[in-house]
Amino acid sequence: MHDRAEILSELRTILAEMFEVPPEAVTPDAGLYDELDLDSIDAIDLMVKLQDMTGKKVQPEDFKSARTVEDVVETVYQLVRG
């Protein structure tokens, strides 16, 4: 995972497998809570999965302001880039 497109693709797979979100619904501007129907517990589960995926420690504050898929992609991108 080196670029945003790869991260978005992986995120689509994770959201489909873990939360039964249709992959086509996972667009950069899709809202995590309003459009994709995630709740705070789902967000924690997603954070843990992203931590496993990146091998990087994910801090909850890194995701506090994430509201859209693009926010998550950007956060993961910054983590991976170090």
C-alpha cells in the first residue's frame, strides 16, 4: 500500500467484509457515519484493522476528525509514509 488508490481499494474490501458495506458505496466523499452507517464501535474495529494492515500504531486522535472515506485514506496514507 503505497498510494491513496491502493488504500481506498483496501478500505473498500475491509468495509465490505467487516460491515457489509457495498463496495460501490465506498467513495472518497462518502460519510462514515451518515452514509456508510458506521457507529463508534465500528470505527474502533476499523482502526484496529487498519493498524493490522499498516503495521503502524494508530492513535485514536488520528481518527477523531475523520468523517469521510477520504479522511481515513489520508490518515492511513500519512501513517504509511511516516
